[in-house]
Amino acid sequence: MKKINIGLMLILSLGALSAHADVTNAEKLAKKYEGIAKAINPKYAGESPSDGKVFFNNLIKVNGKDVACASCHTDNPANTGKHMVTGKPIRPLAPSVNAKRFTDIDKVEENFSKHCNDIIARECTAEEKANFIAYLITVKK
């Protein structure tokens, strides 16, 4: 019985380390965008989770419909979302519950490019990206 408990603790610990590593990746990426934003705008005060939350929930008219990131990703990015057109499930955005969310930088950039253009009809700024990721880091299940 003691061996089973130790084994279970080790497995759970590895899972926690994996999730923590991905939060660390998200933090590094937010800092990267923050550095870019400060280089572009020296008045940028630094990443703001509250500004990221506003960005995430900001409704914009697209083809006559009010949409936001939250339209597909729910009002809690730690939850599984659902694509508003296809109905396909979308894994949570929050790195605290989705260990793969920020592991592939190219995929992050691809998703920012695609979704920013779809929702706000332009590329997201480095400031918006830093704030968005800073917000996602704060979201827990």
C-alpha cells in the first residue's frame, strides 16, 4: 500500500511540474512581447492582466454579430470552449489547465495572427499579446 501511495504522489508531482513548466513558457512569452512593446512604445508600463481580460472580453461587430475571444473560449479561459461556427470543442486557453497551450511558439504566433485578424480585423500588437498572456496566466480552473 505504501508503494502505491508513493507512486501516485510521484505521478501527480510530475503532472504538476508539467503544468508549471507551461506557465513558465507563457511567462517567458509574455515578457518577450512586453520587451517588444516597450521598444515600440517606451511609455508602455508593462504587462497588465486586467487589460488582457478586457481585451479577451471586448465585443466587436463581425459580420453583424458581436464577437470576442470569449465567444468561443467561454468567459473562463480555463474551460473547454466551442467554435461558434463549427461547434468543435476548443481546448482551454489557460496554461494552468492546458499543458500544451504555449509550448509551440510558431503555433502561438499563427493563432494570434489568425484570430486577431478574424476578430479585430488586424494583427494584435505586442502590448495586446503581452497583456492577453498575462491574463491567461492568472486564470485558474
